[in-house]
Amino acid sequence: MLQPDRETRVEWTKTVTAFVEDFIEGLEAAPASSPGTAFLSPPPAETPGELAELLATFGTAASQAVETAGPRYLAYFPSGGLYSSVLAEFLAQATNRYTGVASTAPALVALEHSVIRWMCDLFDLPDGSGGIFTTGASLATLSALHTARQDRLGAHDPNGTIYVTAQTHHCVAKAAHITGFAPERIRVVPMDAHLRMDVGQAQAMITEDRVNGLKPFLIVGTAGATSTGIVDPLNDIATLAAREDLWFHADGAYGAAFQLTDRGRATLDGITRADSIAWDPHKSLFLPFGTGVLLVRDEAKLRAAHVADGDYLQDLDHGTGLPDYADLGPELTREYRGLRVWLPLHLHGVAAFREALDEKLDLARHLRTELTTIDGIEVLPSGLTVVVFRGTDSERLLKDINGSGRFFVSSTRLDGKFTVRMCVLSHRTHREHVDEVIDLVRRWRA
Ligand SMILES: *Cc1c(COP(=O)(O)O)cnc(C)c1O
């Protein structure tokens, strides 16, 4: 019963594929968001159900949502979810290989490792660098913070202090909380007029904290802030970190992928000096949610912070020369996440990703420029593909844009004031969509 015959499997796959095709073709016309009320599924019955019926239930549930996969989703960080990645996931789950320890599937681990190596090379990380695919940047940051603590403080030291800015993503505070640091051990460094870390102030705070018996050990530079897309002065932060012997973590959850482009590489100057980099392929490589990565300058430090053993693992061979991913992160049994990055990169070629990212940079610049020409709209400084602005009544403006059903955008607070925020990042978003949203704002009246 749990192993359907070939005919049934083919039939099921056909049914699901047809559903997916209709879904993808419908994205261009689909409403940007559809209201819904959570309806409860009955508990699973003792007897078998019908796939078509269950798929209809899923379809109804999936349609009552913000259309995050569509071309008019400009909120938070859009990522359409490349179809090639979906197929990779199907293959990975169907073969269901164990890749926590390399010896049980060495060639597959080598495939995954080749992507990590390519990523390390993109950031000019040296021999001995490495990393691991995670579910997202939050988990990558947790592992980075834990590794930094082990490396710089030796063990847990409640006096360890971490330097961030008010624009740093909350995953750093969350990771610090989980790893046992009191909230006051997170030191919020003032920013300059462009919302970038004021590195001179960071130096002053570190010096003063040392005098007061605290143990500065980690500084976080953001490579593309969530609210604004703005990049911290990473090079200056790297210099400060080297001088003060701090671990330098670069949060490139959103921005790291722009290293593939010439403009991005210039903007991210200094990221190559980081001790660790968090990066979300489920943002700026257009992959489905659940795909993050942590890169580290020294893989041995990541291993030292995570390795563990048990008698039940004594049969496993650790001598393959490949990374045993179970030793590099909190998970023992893990998904084979590498394939959903490997297949798209090989199938489409790296140039396709570079061109798509360049297109998004152009579109964001176009959006910024055009919004500036609209009466009553104040465009604020932003970076990469994020655009932030205010209208005469920004909250109404946001409501009206989302109420149109054509677009879904989000907001943030800058200088304590409500600010509309758009991000162009989906591989499905093109010039015509951006022109349409510009038109919507142009025609808007408070
Ligand atoms: C999205 C984001 C995160 C958190 O990443 P998740 O993948 O959602 O866990 C961290 N930092 C920045 C700058 C982000 O934009």
C-alpha cells in the first residue's frame, strides 16, 4: 500500500505536474494577494484518499495567500522559486541519500562541496575555507555566532559582546539569545547619515567596553540591509576587526549574491575579508525557501564548534577527505540541499544568474528614478534592489497599492517614520511589472 506500482506513480506524478504547470502559467494574471481564512483539514482517515481531491484542497489553501511566487510580489525579499530547483528537490527526495557523513554518498557530497567551493571562490576565501547549506540565514547566523564565540572566547563567557547597528537583522539578536548572551551584550553602534555603521564609533565603544571588563568578540557588517538594501563599510569593519581581534561576520543573506555582478562586487568591497558570510540563495539566487548557506574562512573552526560523536556512529568512515556535514552544523540527518543549488547553476549557467541580478539592479534604479519624478513622493536612500519612499500618507499609499490586488509591497520604519518599501528580486519580475507599479503610484491620490 505504501509502495504504489509504477502505473500509479506515473499517474500521480502526471496529476501533480499538470497542477504545477497551471500554477506557473497562472502567475502572470494571479492576484497579488487573496484573502483567506484558515480552514481545518479533517484528521487523516484510516482508508485511502483520492489524490485529485487532496490536490484540490491543497490548491484552494495555496491560493488563499500572498502570491510570493508571482512577478508583482515586491515585499520583503521576493524569490520566485526556480523550477529547475524544484526538480532538483524532487530528485534529492526521491533518491533520499544520506549526506550527513560523506562516506555514505561520497560523490553526492562532492557535488554539494563543489558548489560550496565555487561560493568560497566567489568571495576569494582561501584554501581551508568551507561552509554548509542551511535552511536559511537565521540558522547560518546561529552557527556563525556559536563558532565565533568558541574561537574568540574559548567557551561561554557572559561578558562577550557583539557589535551591530540598528539596521542589523534581528537574527543576530535571536542567535545571541539562544546562545545565552544577555540583551545588553549586544552593542548597537550608531550609524552615519547614510545608515551605515559608523566604524569610528564602533572603535570607541570597543575600547570603552574593554576598559569596563567586557570581552568584545564579534562584529557584524550587513551586506544589504533588510529595510534599505544599504551595505555597511565592510572594508573598514574588516580593518577594525583585525586590529581588535574580533570575528567579522558579514550578513549577506540578501546582498551576497550581487558579488556575481561588477556593480555588486564594488558595493560589497571588503566582504572577502570576513571570517564568515551568511547568504540566502532563497533570496537572491531565486531558489525556493529553505536554502541558506554559511561560508567560513576556516572550516576547521566551524567543525571544532559543531563536531560530536556517538557509539552508534562507529561504523562510519570519516576518512574520505570530503566534509562530513553533520560535523559542520547542528543537524545529523539532513536534506541533500546542495542539489537544489547545483542543478540550477549548471542547467542555466552562471551567466544567467549574473544577467538576472544585473536586470534587477537596473529595474530598481529605474524604479527609484521614476518615483523621484512623482509629486508628493519622497524617495529615500537605499541600496542594491531595495527602494524606499514616502507619500503624503504612506500608510494609505501602502494599503492602496496592496488593495489594488495587482502588487504586494511591504513597509519599514526609517527615522521612526513609516516608509513604503519595494524590492525587485523575483526572476519573474521584469520591466513591464515595474512600469505598472510606477504608474500605480503616479495615479495615486491620498
Ligand atoms: C532575510 C534575512 C535574514 C534572515 O534570513 P532567513 O533566511 O529568513 O532566516 C538575515 N539577515 C538579513 C540581512 C536578511 O535579509
